[in-house]
Amino acid sequence: MKNYLLPFLKKLTKPLIVIFLFLPPALACFYWYQIEYEEFHPFLSLEVKGWENISPETASATHDLTSAWYESTKSNFPVQFNKQGPVSDFDIFKSRISKSVTEKLGIFSYLPYHKVCLLNRNKAYLNGVIDEKQPLNVGGTAINQLDGYNFYAERGGEDCKSVSIGKFRQASSSPELGYSVAISISQEENNKRLRSDNYVVNLATTSVEAINTSVVISLKWWVMILTYFLLLFAWSFIFFQYEKILKFLYVLRGLKR
């Protein structure tokens, strides 16, 4: 039995050595990636109620008022993407680990090794029905930061940037949502318009569903690859000394006897 078992154990030793050499650095990198990964949903849905039988002048004034409101508020920066507070012992542990790793990186913590993506998953509705014919800027989303970074993604698109995570978090942000004031006119009223008679139009109910649009923070892949090889290099020094460590423990055990 021993004659058959010994060759099998020898064959099994090599795969185990490979696994224990390459797997621990990969697990450490994966854990760091999970610690740094975050996803925010900072946008709320917006709806503009319709208004029937209004004059074109009123419709134009409504559009101008909307534009004026945007211009007066676009420079406000009410949002800050700080890391969410811990809610459990495990989250506290992750937060402390992440903080200690960042602090020990020193000057490297200011390098843009994080990636921030604005993922636009908005849907545009016209009178309660999804309207795919709306221009892509309807439902377009922007994040403008004060002394930070600016992002813009049309409906269905995305915008990714390499950022210094400290600068991104500390900068005040202004999320913006693009929408339209849609006007509809019946054939009868359109005929009046063509005859230069007084006519009325309808202001359609338009809405943008924005709850699925998100901001995703993650580590860049080249950082993970570089970190993996650095950890593998350091781990290999320990790993290939295991025989000497075992011999030392064996000798130490004999001395105690």
C-alpha cells in the first residue's frame, strides 16, 4: 500500500506548492479590492407635470423659467462622496484595514490609482410611457465638483476617470439631471397656427427615472496586478524558507525536551 501511496503523495505535493505559493497574494488583492469598492445612487427621479390648453407664450415662459432655475442653482455643491459610516464590527474592521493601508502608502496615496465611473441607467418617460426617441441628453447626468472632477454621461452611457480618491471625496459635488419640457399640439390647433390664428398647446408630462444611475468607486486593474506581483515577491521569500522554519521548530522542540 505504501509503495502506491508514496508516488501519489509526491505527485500531489507539486500542485499544493503551486497553490500555496500563488493563491495567498491573490486572496489578499481580492480582499483589498472588495474593501475599496463602493457604489452610490445619488440621483432622484424627476417628473414635470403636464399642463393642457396653454398659450405658446406660457409654454415658452415655463421653459425660460426652468432654464433660469437651473442657471441659478448649478453652482451649488451640496453633495460629498464620503465613505459611508460603519454599521457592524466587520465593517469597522474593513474601514480600519483600508485606512491603515492608505496611510502606509504615504505619498502613493495621492496617486490616481482609483477609478470612478458614472453609470447612466436613466429612463425617459413621456406621458407615462418610455420614450426611446428622446435625445440622449434627455436623462443625461452630470457630476460637477468644486476643485475636483467633472463627469457627464448621456442616457445609457458612462464616464470613467482615474482619480485621487482623497480629492474626489473631499470635493463638494453638484449632481445634475437633464430633462425636457415637451410640447404637443393637436392637428386642429396646428392648422390654426398655420393660419396665424390664436392656438393652444399642451405641455406633456415628462419624467426621468434616475434611481438606477450610480457612481462606482474601485481600484484600477493595473494597481491590482502590480500589487499582486509585489505581494508574490514578498511572499515567496517566506514560502521558500518553510523547510528551514520547520527544522528550526524541530530543533527548538528537542531543546525543550
